[in-house]
Amino acid sequence: HVPEMANWPPLSALIGNDGNIRDDVDVSGILDFAIIGFGKTGTTSILRHLSEMTDSLSKEHCDLVVNKSGNLLKDLYEDHARRFKQAKRNGEEPEDRLRGLKCPQDISSDYSIFNYAKYFPSTKLIIGIRHPVLWFESLYNFRVTNVPWKEMLPTSDLTRGCISGSQGVCAWRANFHDFLSRLGKTPMSSASEKQLLQLGLDKHAKVGPVFLYEVSQLSESGSDGGVRSAQFRTDLKQFLGLQKEIPPFPLVDTSGRFDFLPVVKNQVDRNKIDICQPQHDIIRDVLMETASLASTWIRKYFLQSDEVFVSSREHFELILESWMHNPCPRR
């Protein structure tokens, strides 16, 4: 049971017999923003920071991935009720803060994109990207570190879709531009645009405005990094409509859950990959082709939309231009 709250209609009036949000109700104002992708691009760090100044759902909430819009609405109601009661217990007036969630799987989910378009068309979307070569290495090693009892497949077996045993690590998922193309921000009418897309995703939907960032923007170093990092936080604050400043993003602890066990840690260290080594040439070549196509499409088409926002645009485009080159010689 979710208690009724001021200005919020009863949950029962919003959920249909199928357990999902009814077609004849408007719940678009309940979810202000969503961090919808991509995994391994600092989404956890962003959620952690925004949680301090918004009413964000804790951890990941991926109900839309499995087409359970009613479950998500119930989660939002229960979280709001908890905060409402806590404020009353403390003798405080409940704040009306922005509400958000994180689900990095949303961006690649058919169900999620169409649920956002149908129920939350004005929700502001935050999306992180990363050089596909470095993204693949990070995700592969994340699986090695956190699921050490499962042996990872050789990278040469992961050049296409996520086959059995891949644990969700494959080159298919690095086609960031293909997934971005479904958000309704570009014409998708010319052969030149479509030629840059690889996956043949023909389902598209119109969703809310997008704040796109590259993971290196979260905590840049160097002579101009501090200034750009501060500008990034200011731009994200303005995009969301926050009143408070967003604090600097710290380095994220990448240690594994089982690092305290020497035997497991030794095994993990042996199984991690350095994607710049020759045995990974095949997957790296595939990912470099994807990186080039993604860089071109994002700069030439996606960034031209007035519903797509980036911080320090000139610098952002320079980052994307660097995707045209193998990152290994610079490491």
C-alpha cells in the first residue's frame, strides 16, 4: 500500500489491469531526469552526486527494460512517500525536489525507449559515452573482477553480438551511435546518415532532451581540466534546473568485491586484459571501425539537434575527433 500524498493522485488511479501505467493518464511530471546509459561511463558517480540534491531513486531501477512501467511508478511513489514521512517526523516541510533514476540498460532497450516516449516524453536524459576500445576493455575487466567464478570468452569471440558465455560483453554494445539514433533527434532520412549506422535498428521514438557527455569530462586533469570540469558541472546543473552547485566528481574505486581474497585477486589480475596487446588485435580493429563511425555520426548529426546538449562543445568535439585514432599509442 502506498499512502496518498498532497498533489499526487492515488496510485491505483494510474495503474491499469495489466499492471502498467494506463494510457489515459499523464504521469510525465513525476520523473524529471534519468541517467540511461551507457554502462562504464561514470553513471554511478553522477547518480551519487545528484542524489544529494535531488530525490533520485537509489541504485539502479530498470523496470522499463522489462516493460514494467507500473513497477517503476510504484517505486517512485514509495520513495516519495518515504521522504514525505521522514520530513514530517523531523518537523520539516517536505521539499519538492527533482526526481530521477539510473538505468544504464535503458539506452539499448526497445521497451525502455518506447516507455520513455509514451509515459515520460519530457524527462531529461543524461547519457555518457566512451571511446569504444577503452569502453570494451573496462567492461571486460569489470566482469573479470566482479564475477571471477565465470571464465570470460576470448576477445576474438566477442566481435559481434553478445553470445552465450559473453556475460554481456561484446562489440555490438559499443555501437553507441546506433542506440542514440533511436531517440528522435536526427532526420534519419539521408543515405549518408544511415550508412554510418551498423545495427539496422529501425524502431525510433521521440524522447526528452539529452545531455551527452564523454567520460573523460567528469574529472579532467591538466592545465585546462579544472576549468572545464567546473564548467561541466555548471552546464549539467543548468540542464537539469538545479539550484545547488554539483560538487567535483571523485575518482571511482574500481577494486573488485573479492579483492580481499588474495587467491581470487591473483586470478583476477591474471585474467584482466590489456586491449592494446597483440592478442586483442581482432577485437580492437572492430572497435576502431565502430569508434570512427560513432564519432562521425555524433558530430555530424546528433550534435546538430537543438535538443542535444553538451558541455564545452568545442572541446567535446575534439574528444570525439580523438576517437578516430587508436588510443593505444597514447597510453
